[in-house]
Amino acid sequence: MTLNEKDWRPITFQGVTFPQTLMGIIILIHFFDEENDQDLMEWLMRLSICRGCTKDATAERCVRCAQQTIDFMLENRQRVFNEIRDCLVPEGFEAEDTWRDWIHALQRIVEISNSTKGDCFWSAPEHPDDFLNRS
């Protein structure tokens, strides 16, 4: 799997770097209800939209939201696979690898966050073509 490095970058969460595919997890937000799942939706957006900047959330929130996402993915495996195929395979993702990457990353985020006091921090590297770097 070869992904465009400008669009898809590895996310480093508390010093642990996850594959570029984790940025694609934002596609899950449309499965959730804006009224009832606003916190989870916001956390997923912040997790995946962190190019060239550092994001943070309390460790407790990271545990809760990562675990909710894992639970949703396991309960809705086929729906998530279909969404990956429809939205991300055209971008160069592979559905099975992406599924595994997301589950593994979320499990590690739960583990890391459980052992963190205070806030957790994450970011993805800047790219020379990023809007922020333009004069």
C-alpha cells in the first residue's frame, strides 16, 4: 500500500507513531449521531486532523473515545469495511490492513492513555506543501 504522503501522514500519539492509515479514521464520524455522540465525533476529528500541529485531550477522554470506537468497529465490522472500501481504497488504502491498523492503534491509545496522568498529546508532521508554510 502506497499512500500519498502529503494527504496521509503518520500520527504520533504520546511518542508512539502509528501508520498513515490512522488519519483515515475520520470517515467513521458520519456513523455517529451528532446530538448523542458529539464528544466522540470531535475526538475522532481532532485525532485525525493534526497535520503540523499538536492536539491534546485528557487521558480519560482518550481512553473513553478510543474504546467506544473499538467497540463500534467490532459491532459494525462489515459496515466499517464497506466504508473503508468505498472511501479509502480509491486513495490507496487496503481495507484489511486499514482495519487492523485502526484496531491496533486504538488499543494502544487506550493502553497509553490509561498509564498517562493529565493530558495526552498527538500530532502529524508538516509537509512542505502545507498551506501553513506558504508565504
